[in-house]
Amino acid sequence: MQPAAILEAALYVSDLREAERFYGEVLGLERIAKAEGRHVFFRCGNAVVLLFNPDATEVPPAPDARLPVPPHGARGNGHLCFAASAEEIEAWKERLEAAGIAVEADFEWPNGGRSIYFRDPFGNSLEFAEPRIWGLS
């Protein structure tokens, strides 16, 4: 057996309100859940982007917690890559630049496919890439 897909991916942020604005307004993701001071979650295709306050997620749940999610979290910059077609990547580049967000890198991979890299307001490295960089369609 092997997993069929990634259902969720997490990044850690220092300001949930700014994260909600950036991921909701700039990237256009649909917010699906929010817990003040702890997290904000967004739908992204058939997956979910989880944005956590690391200070809140490293605290163990109460013994009688309804959802006993174990402590977790990370410090420092993470990375997340969004799938996009070549045409969509060009449109994203224009949208990011219009929003004052610098594109750090824009290149074609040796085996084919383009990627652009940029940062969220917390220093996380974000990427739009053609799935064919990994031999996917």
C-alpha cells in the first residue's frame, strides 16, 4: 500500500490575520475553517492548506479535548508548491507583481516545465510550477 495523495499541507505563520488576507485575497483561496489565535485553513483544489500559529500548535491538548490532535509545529521558513499550467504561471506572475510581491526566481527545469518562486509575508517559500517538472500531468 501507499498513500494516494497529499490531503493537507501545513505552513507556520506569525500573524493569522495577515495570513488570512494574503492567502485569501492575493492567492484567492477559499477559507474553510478558522480558530482565533490558532489556525486558518484554506481549500486548494482537492487538498487543504493549513496555516498555524506555531505557539498554539505546540501546546498539548487538554485530557478531555474533543479533538485530541497531538502537539506539532515547525519554526523557520517552509515551502509549498501550487500546481499551475504554463499559461496560469504567467498570469500568476503578473498578479503577484501587480500586488507588489517580488518573484524571486522564474525558470524552466532541465526536464521541462516552468516554476516561479515568491515569499508569503512570513518568509515561507511559495512556488507555482507545472506538474510536468515531476513527470505528472
